[in-house]
Amino acid sequence: KASLDEQARTTLKAHYKMLNKNAKSNIVIEGHCDDRGTTEYNLALGERRAQAVQRYLVLQGVSPAQLEVVSYGKERLAATGTDEDSMAQNRRVNLVK
């Protein structure tokens, strides 16, 4: 999925407040996936996940110039297990200064 749930919006609240107060601050929004699927599919899904966060932040008043979107697909796994919990950890978006 590439949509934001209520928990994600709550988590992003502190980020958009900080970015709105600090117009010179920039972040990279990294989209990630688990290791199922093709490289092309996962890169596209990671991009959609990161763009969903970008759209939400812009709707909250953050300047698009402060945001960079990148997709790593399945190239930077957070967990290496094959169980659902490990795969869930890999389906994420990271915000990096």
C-alpha cells in the first residue's frame, strides 16, 4: 500500500510542524518495500509511498522545495527475516535530514 493511515498522519505531524517553522530545513523522503516482487515493481511502489508522504506534507503547508523523494525499493531492507513481521518492517518510508 501507498496510502497513509491515521498513525502515519499523527507521526508526520511533528515533522510538518518543524519544517513549517524552519523554511531552510530540507528532508529526503525514502520509500522502501519488502523483498517480494520485481525490482521495477518495488521501485515504483517505494516511489508511490514516498510521494504519498510528500503530498501530505505539502498539504500541511510544507514547501515542495524542502522535500526530496527517492525510492530504494527492496535494496535497503530493515529486517532480513522471511516472516510477516520482518517484511512489515521493510514496508516503510524514512525521513532523513
